[in-house]
Amino acid sequence: MTSDPLTPADLAGLPLFEGIPDAELEILAAASSREVFQDGDTLFKQDAPTSKVMSIVRGQVVLRSTMNERSTIVQTIGPRELLGWSSLRDDARALTTARASGEVEVVAFPAERLLDLMTGGSSNSRVLIRRLFGIAAGHLQETRMQLHRAGREGVITGG
């Protein structure tokens, strides 16, 4: 894993921050880094404390959930997608294990600095919050669709 400092312009090129002025991204950029993972590297482990959000620049990441010794691929995500957004919640713990599939480059930013930016009260803060809710909703929808494709449950009936 390598890490290089970023500029506000670097962050502004990511989907989450498109259109956000460089002046508002300065503090977040100073605390952010570019990281590279090799095939099979673990970006984070399920249930482990987590403190950063990542935007995938290139490569693919497989998200896997384990319960009762059974492991299931939840989602495979790629460039321009966000992962680690569970770092923004209370008791920030990873909901899945994320593993690189091939070489992966991400931009990682501390969840606390992102929260600071999101709670700034400006119209841009509201844009970021709406984008993150959209990402979360998209992930939930993808998971929902995967569950339907798997056909694990039959008809649910009352009582």
C-alpha cells in the first residue's frame, strides 16, 4: 500500500465532490491520501473499526459478508464508486470485508473530516449529504436485487 498527499483539485475530480469549490475541499484534501492495493489485499475487514471512506480510482473491490461461518459476495464495485461509507455512522465498524480483485487504486479520506465538511451548513454540505444518501440507497438496492436473484426465500405469508 502506498500513500501520497492530495490536492483539492484531486478530490474535485471524484464523483462525490464534483462541483464542490476547492476552498471547501482544502482541509479534507490535506488529510486524504491515494492508496494502492495488490490483488487479494484486504482494504478492511468485517466488524473491524473503520475510520475512512474511499473512492475507487481504478480496479475492482469485492465486498464479502460472513455470518455463521457462511461467506457471501455482497457486491463487486469499481471505478468512481465509494466504499467504506459505514465509517460515517456511530460505532463505525465495517459491514463487510473488502478485498482487491487485481490492482486497486483508491483515494482515502478520513470520515471525521468528511463529516466536518458535510456539516458545514452550506448548500455544498447539503449536496454532499444527498449524494451520500444516494450512494447508500444504491448499495441497498443492489443488495436487494442480489437477494432476489439468489432466490433464497420463497413466498412470505402471515401467521
